Amino acid sequence: MHRRTALSVSAVLLAAAPLLTACSGETRPGTAAVVGGERITTSALQAQVGDVRAAQSTSEQGAQLIGATAGLERLKLNKMIQSAVLERAAEDAGLSVSPKEVQDVRKAQLEQLGGEKALRDAALQQAQLAPGQIEADTRFKLLRDKLFAHYGSQDKALAKLGEAAKALHIEVNPRYGHWDAQQILLGDQETPWITQRTRPEQAAPAGA
């Protein structure tokens, strides 16, 4: 892996998981997954889950939301891995997303939904996103849509995502399931970021 790619993959994983640390390639205790030579620690994964649980606990529908998201750990790990795969595929295609693009989508969402609280509620209830995770999710969707537009078809984009995943040599702790290289997902997790394309400015956050 060349230096530019290594830095890019590290950046996206660090954004999703601040406690990510370097790894020699072996799955060590405390490791949820290894992606591109970097390990996603279980503590980093738990931080992602904990932020969502904290937000759910303050919601009027807290008990219902928590009960409906028993598989939150796997959901979050799946998204963290897919984010790295998407980042690699986008870099290979010369694609990127600017902070302004993210902010423009956020502004449109706030106007559409009626304010910050409505946006946070929609993100939590529909996509299992804590407030601090909304921006990364918006960036993910923008980059995903650019990748599909760049290649012009779902099949071509999926093929490139598969190549990116293969290049990253993904390993997952069996505790969290099995990485399906063909479907580009963890275990039985759904992949709306592949099968459903929506205009971010017209939709509430979706796809944890």
C-alpha cells in the first residue's frame, strides 16, 4: 500500500474511531477488526456504541430505541469498516468531499426538518446516529453517491468497492461476525449505502 493510501485510510478510521492504533497485522486482544494494517480497538467501537446509547437514554422513546437496536455493536463496526472501504475506493477514483459540501447538506437538512433537535431526533431514530456522528454520516453518503455517479452503474461501483476491500486485507474478530468480501459487509448487516441511492439534501441521515 503506498503512503498516500495508508494516510487516507488512517484518516477515515481515526475520524470514526479516535482510539485506533497501529497494528502489525495480527488480531490482538482488544481488537475488533484490522483494516489496511490499522486496528479498530474494541474500546473505540464501544465509544461509538456508547454515544448512541447515551443519546437514546435521553430520548422520550429511549426504551423502545434501545430495545430495537440490540445489534448496535455489529452495526457500528460494519459502518466503520465500510467507511474505510469507501474512502479507499473514492481515493482510487480521485474523488473527495469538501467540508463545505457537508455543511451545505446539513443546512438543507436543518431547513427541511425544522431545526437542530428535529435533525438529531431523526438521525437517532432512523439511523442510530448520535449527534456527534451525523457529520461523518453525511460525508459518507456524499462520497458514496459521487462514487456511483463516477462509475455510472451499480455493478461497476460495487466491483471497485470489492477491489478496495480486498486491498485493505480486512480481518474481523469472530466475536462480531464474519466479513463477507463478496457483499462488502459484516455478517448479515444491511448495506443501504450500496443498494439505495438518495439525494442527501432530501433525506434525513440514514445508514449507520
